Amino acid sequence: MIDVQGLETEIQALRSLLSTERDQHREFARRAGHDLAAPLRGLRSLTSFLREDAADGLDGDALELLERIDGRVVLMEQVVQSLTAFARSGDRHEAPRPTTLADIIDDVIVAVGLPARFRCEVEASGAVVHLPLVAIGRVVERVVENAWHHANPGDLEGTITIGASIADGFATVTVSDDGPGMDPRTAAHAFDPFFTGPPPPDQITRRSGLGLATASATAAAHGGSLAIVDHRPGHTVVAIRWPVADPLPFA
């Protein structure tokens, strides 16, 4: 005979453990972002000083090195921004507002700024629902950005297909791309903080590994979820599932 009460206790304990681990990850991200921000500001000030006050004494090679340092500083600042976003992914202070999934996706496409040669096909529900617009918009935006960066980035060509529907009290948004797909290991760890899969062929520097992790944590904080539902070669599909009536009390 199945011990239902025992199973429920075990599930609750696992949920508590998962919540604790998420909190620890977010606290680490908060501290790391805070500790990195000041040194980066100092480094940017030093390179600016060298360029403005000592440029006459620097040769072309030295000036090129300064440009490369500035480029690395920009990348690190992006990492700090990702850390800050991940640290705040558990915040739930936004009240739901009326909107449609079609409007959310339209806003995301504008915000991401896909290249003109990159096609985006949308089929989304126009029904009015109540959702936390900023939170769900950021989640969809990060998933679309991830699809863009991994779908034929070398030619700036590719197709992203976004579908959105409402059923059984949940809004489901699927983001499909025609990129190389994911190997099983990448698919299994895609939502882990700081995990980065193989970079696209034209991408020399690796990304922070926090984009999908932040999206997943934000969705979970609102009772939703992210899942990779297909990762065959030439085809990756990420599904975002979000309650249209948030079941959790606001903090």
C-alpha cells in the first residue's frame, strides 16, 4: 500500500531543499555582483585617465591594448548585470495587470531587436489575462535572446517561432529556433546557474550562464516553470508555463 502521507512529506522536504538552494545561489550572485561592481568602475576610470591624459605618450599597440581592456570591462559589466538580475529573480512585488500574450510577445520582439534578416513568426492568443507584465516579459525576452544567439548567429539569419496559448489556468509560451539544437548534457543543465554550453561558432567569449537560470528562477517565483521540450539537431523548443492567476501570496 502506498504511503501517501509519507510521499507528500518527502515531496515537501525536497521542495524546501530546492528553495534553500535557490536562495543560496541568489545570495551568492548578489554578493558577487556587489563585490565586482566597484573594481570594474575603478578599472574603467583608470583606462579613461590613460586615454585622456597619457595618450600622447602611448604607441598604437598600447592604445589597442586599452581598447581591448575596455572591451573586457564591458563584458564584465554585463556579467555583473546578469548577477544582479539573478539575485532579484525571486522578488515578487509586482501585481498582475490585464494584458494579452500577443502584446507581451510584441513588446519582447521590439526589446530584443532581432536583425532584419532574422525571421520571427508569432501565433499568440489575444485573450485578456492578468499577469505580472515586467516579470513574464523579462522571462520571455531572455528565452528569445537565447534562441537568437544560438540560431545561425554567423549569418545573422534564422527563424524563431513563438506560440502562446491559455489553457487550464496557465499561459504557455513556446519559443522554437532552427539552430544546431542541444546535446543531452547541455539540455539537462541549461537552467543551472553559471552553466554555459558550447558557444556559437562566431562567439569568442562565453556568456555568463545566467540568462536561462534567471528566467527559470523568475518563473518559479511566480508559480511557473521553464522546460526544454525538444532539442533535436536543428530544432530547440523552450516552453514557458505561467499561471494566469498567481496562486502565491505577494511578499
